[in-house]
Amino acid sequence: MSNIFSFSGRIRRTEYAVTQIILSFVGGIIFFVFGVSLFAGESAAAGAIVFLFVAMLFISWVSLASGAKRCHDRGNSGFFQLIPFYGLWMLFGDGDHGRNIYGNDPKGRMSQADLFGTTASAQAPLTY
């Protein structure tokens, strides 16, 4: 798994999906604990609000970072994840084959340009 706090690089669909599922699960547990603490009293609710705020910042940061890396795998800027329903496209759409401007293919595939460029230069005779 790549650095979950970084906005650079590329990740596969599986890593994106697993990250989003885990973040949703953790967020649900945090909201449950927050809801229970509201019934515990005023001092517990004040501490829970601070904890909820910090936890939601963490979850939002990690979610945006994984979304940006998934956008990069598709050859787009990380801002594309702000488009409504683009998360579904990131979840089900295939990434770019080979290297793009954001890095190497996380699946290790090569594009046709990379493949033909490599074989043509390897077979070309050296001339001076």
C-alpha cells in the first residue's frame, strides 16, 4: 500500500476501493461513538466533538489523497474527484496503460509507445 497521506503517484482500483470501504467503516464507528457520548453528559459531548472534528479531518485527508492518486491513474488531475459521481468512474474505470505524467503504471503494464520505443531502440544498429 502506498503512502496514504500523499497526493502524488498512482493507485489501482482495488486499493482505492479498499481505502474507501475502510474509511467509511471507521467513520461509521466514530459517528456511533459520538452519538452515544451525547447521552453521557455535557462534558463527554464536548470532548467527543473535538475528537469527531480531528477524526473527520483525518478521514477527509486520506479520502482526498486516495481519490487524487486514483485520478492520476486515469490520467486526470486530482481535482476531477470533485465532479459529482466521478467516484464511480474511478471505481470501475481502468487506469492508463504504461507511464503517464503522474508516474508508472501500478499494474506494471507498458503502453504500446513504450513497448515499441524500447524494442526499436534495442534492435536498431548503432551508427556513428
